[in-house]
Amino acid sequence: MIESDSTQTLLLIAIFALASLLHGISGLGITLVTTTALASIYPLPHAIVLVIFPSLLLNMMTWLAGGGRTIWQNFIYYGRHYWLLALTSLLGSILGAKLLLWVDSAYILLVLATVIGFYVISSLLGKQIRLPATKPVLIIVGFSAGVIGGATNAMSTILMMYLLSASNDKHTIAKVGNMCYFLGKIAQIMVLREPIMALSRGEWQLIALLSVMSITALLVGIRLRRYLPQARFRQLILVILTILGMRIGWQGIMSFMA
């Protein structure tokens, strides 16, 4: 894997800090923005490895902290009520992460660009696609979201279609979503353990720095949320994703044609 020089390190810190700050303000985008940005710099599997641990910490914080319950109570409550969705997304994530090792990255880049395009267009149109909150739909959506999430870190684009139908409580949607994202990261760690163990000491130090930076910027963003217009920042994230998605799509097309 490529050692990051000082310029790359500063660029990565800026990407994670901006994505985490925007996520804290608007509630959108840290995993998708960071993965898409890094995939335009590194091979996709390496980009996902760098994103795993900062995202894991933020997903765990969002899932287990706050909401009027203790960490253990959140774990028990959401685990008991949404265990099937969590299980199917975990199984799908294992398969999705394996695709990173089995499938040419050009195909996965094209899938990522397509998912981003779908996400941006549906957000701009203000249309939230909802699916019936039935058990067969839950299983299909959970597994499909896991496959997409494991391979591209874009689980939320699929999972939200079911969660918006299953609950009207934004707090519950955020908690359940982050529980599934967290399990998706566990699946990626299990499958990608060899490239993770191959990381150098300098790369582990970089990941630790990015994790601390992400948490700090997220907390700052949450503090700023009450003072700043969230809609503008959500629009900014969509612009960033559009630019990065087009770049990723072009990379995928060029790799496919090579």
C-alpha cells in the first residue's frame, strides 16, 4: 500500500475534517463523502480500509450514545427490535466486502458512481422512496444494503428506503441506521483483515489521527447545528458528491476500457 507523504496526510485530514463537520451540521455524508474522495486518490479497497475505523467510531457513538437511554439500554433496545435487519445487513456486508477482493475495482467504481447519482438526484427532487415495512422486504433490503455497503460504503442509500417506512421517528431511523452501518464495518474488518494487518505503523498512526479529527469535527458540527442553516450544508454535500461521483464514474469507465 502507498505510504502517505505530508501533502497526502494534510489532504486526508482536510477531507475527514470537512466531511465530519458537515455531517455534524446536516446529519449527512461522512462515510459516503470520505470514501468517494479517497477512491479518487487510492485504489478502492485501500480507500475503504482507511475509512473503516473513523466511521466505526462515529457509527458506534451515534447508535449507542444519547437518546434518553444508557449505552447498554440502547444496545438491548435496538438489537431486540431490529435484530433481523441488523443480521441481514451484516451478512450482506460480508459478501459485499468479499466483492472488493473478487471483482475488478472498475465495476465497483461504476456501481458506486451509480449509487451516488441515485442518491443525489432523489435528494434534489425531494423524493424519498419508501418501501413496505414487511418482513420479506426487510430481508431483501437489509441484505442488498449490506452488499452495497460492504463493497462501496454506500449502505444508507438503500437502507433508508426501508427505515423511512418502518418508522416516523428520525431519532430511531438514525439509531437503527448507524447500528447497521456499524455492523457493516465489523464485516469489512473480518473480510479485509489481511490488507488491514498489512498497514504500516505510519498508516495506523494516520488512521488514529483521522479518527480523532473526525470525532472532534463531528462534535463541533453538532454544536454549530443550531446556529447554521442545515439545508445549505446538505446542498453543499450534494454538490461535493456530484463532483466526486462524476470523477469516480470516469475512473471506472477508463479502468473498464483499459
